[in-house]
Amino acid sequence: VERKTYVVDESTIQYWVERFLKRNETDMKVIKESSLRADKYALMDLQLWLEKNKPKTKSIYKVDKKLIREYLTYRNKVGGVSGKKWNAGNVNGVYCRIRSWYNWVQSHEKLNLEKDLLSKMDRLPKVILDTSSFTKSEIQKVIKFMKKEKNSKVWGWFIPMLKVLIQTGCRIGECVKMRIEDIDLNSREWYFHGKGDKKRRMPIKDKDLWNEIESRIVAKDGTRYEKEFVFHREFYKKGNKGSKGYECND
């Protein structure tokens, strides 16, 4: 009796989505379950959209900026599976997941995919921060303060935290409790519990802010620091007249 054999097509989007979602078992690093769930949501939704709107698009080589932009624009203008339109935060969050997936797939040289193909996507909806509670002059004062005190011993430690508060809208208690394990270094996202213990996902889009956070997690040689929180306690106290004072970290 002749047996049927099934050949796994390694050029399909589905194959690489499944591989990516199982990388916790194959890669040499542990991926948080929350991050894997977010990856699964983004990539499964992309496949659902392709099946409905682009049924012939199955090859990984068909993935490009035009295709992903069309998908994300559809979700923003028309809506998702539930019929609800995605806001700018949803769109950009899923885009980061898809980009991370594609970059991971591209690392497999046998596929010969273009490096950083999905980077710097234009014409995606912008995430606009609501600063209506501040006047323009107040905002300028804050910006001026951050620039002036960036490297000072008295306020320098607080500037990165202030940037997090301004750019994410999180509460001070959420910021000071930012844990290293809650930061996804691949997608540059922060996962934390907000009001009512609701799990939130916050992309860190500002390059300078991300560099500040990453430098507190990973040393220059690539090793991760053995500590729990991203921001640690610091204070600066002036010593006697003529002395330089001292700094304390823990």
C-alpha cells in the first residue's frame, strides 16, 4: 500500500509563524508568556486577514511594506475581527510584533530575505499624546529642565523616569516598579499592570528613552544586569564645604 507523504513547505507564512511562536522551545533564551501571547494575537490576526483578503498570499517572500501597510490600514479604517476599529496604539503595537517576527525569520540565511525590510514604516497612524492638561509654556519649561539637568547629580537620575511618565502616561507607582522581566527587548515594549490590575502593553518608541532603559538592563558587553527593577534608588548629598559630596545607589 502506497503511503501518502506530506511535505512541509518552509516558504509559507504559516510555517514561520508557527516556528516563531515556538521559539521558547528552540531559542537559547526564555520568552515571557505574555510576550508570546501578544505575538500570537498579532500574527494570527495577520493570517486571518490574509485568508479573507489575500487568499493567494501564502509565501513569506510576498511579505513587504506594501502588504503590511494595507493590512494595518484596513484594521485602522475598517476594523478587526470584532468590528472595532484599531486606534494608533493598537496599529503600532501589532506592527512592532510583525516586524520582530519578520526580523527573526530573516535571520535564517537559507531564506535569503531582505534585512530590515519592515523597518521605518511610513504612513502609519501616529500615536498622539494628550498634553491638554499643560500649557505650551509649561511644556517648554519641562523640556528645558530635562535638557539642563540631564547629567546633573541632583536630578539626572530622575530625568529618564520623567520621560517615561510623559511619553507613556503611566503613574509614578507603575514607573518606579518597572521590572526588567517586564521589558521585551525584541519589540521594545513594556508590559505592566495598570489601574484595576489591568495588563497593559506600552511600546517605547522614543529612541533616546529606549537607549536609557536598555542601558539599565543590558551592559555594553551584552550581559543582563542581575537586578529586579530597571530604575534603582539614588540620592546625592552634599558633604562639608569644599567636598564633592557623595552618591548612593541600590
